[in-house]
Amino acid sequence: MSERNAATGRAGVPEGLERALAAEVSLAARVRNLAVGLAGGGAAALVAVLWATEPQPLPVRTRIAFAGLIAVGLAWTAFAAWTLTRRRPLYARDRVLAGRLALAAATATAGAGTVLAVIRGTPVEVLATAVTGLALVAAAGIALGRARARHRELLRLRDALRQETL
């Protein structure tokens, strides 16, 4: 019988990689993705039903806003479906994709909100909207940066494991 090295998990898999991959395919991660999908789909359905049941045609800006909200909800639903149908570790690709979705949604929301504030608001409202939008974009950008770093880290661990087994 061979002894297990303290630095490696079962079958020679490095302990850090084993822990990281176990967290990626855990039930909690899958339930989180399911919740994201249901929330996105539910929000898209709610806005679509609200839009469809309006007795009078909505103004163009409202239609554009509703279409954008539906698109964002459907994007999160598609993201969740993609992650839930994968049967192997994603090496944090799902986090990178989620970060990109969040950054796109935050940028679009911040831009549209600021433009509307410029058109209809006071300078204080424009400033408040722009600062809030920038904070959202910055938070999404930080999340994307962290996701990319985690993705690179997991790929390095995977590549190191492959080099050890050759």
C-alpha cells in the first residue's frame, strides 16, 4: 500500500485543487445557480406579463427599458442553464461569465440612468445617479477581475497536476 502525501488528496490530486473543484461542483453551488436561473426567469416573466397586460401602448423609453430588463433576466437564466448542464468542473469559467454579465448589466443600467437623469433631473440627481452607476460598474468590474484571477489560479493548478502525471 502506498502512503498518501500530506500535500495531495486522493489519487495524487493536489489538496488545493481537490478542495477547489469540490466547491465548484458542490450541491450548494448548484443550488445557487438554480436560484440565479429562477430569479432571472421569474423577473423576465414578471416584466413580460406586466408589459403584455398594459391596456394602452407604453411610451418608447418604457418599452426599451422593459425589453432590457427581460433580456437581462433571460441572460441570467441562460447562464444558470449553462452551468447546471455541465457535468464537469468549470474551473471558474462560470464566475467569469457571471462577472461579464454583471458588468454589462451594470454598465447599461448606469449609462441609461445617467442619460435619463441628464434629460429629466437636476444636477444633484445627475450626480447621484452617475456616482451610483459608477459604484455598480466598479463593483461588477472588481467581481470580474476576481473571477478571472480565480480562473487563472485553477487552470495553473490543473496544468501543474497534468505536468506531475506526465
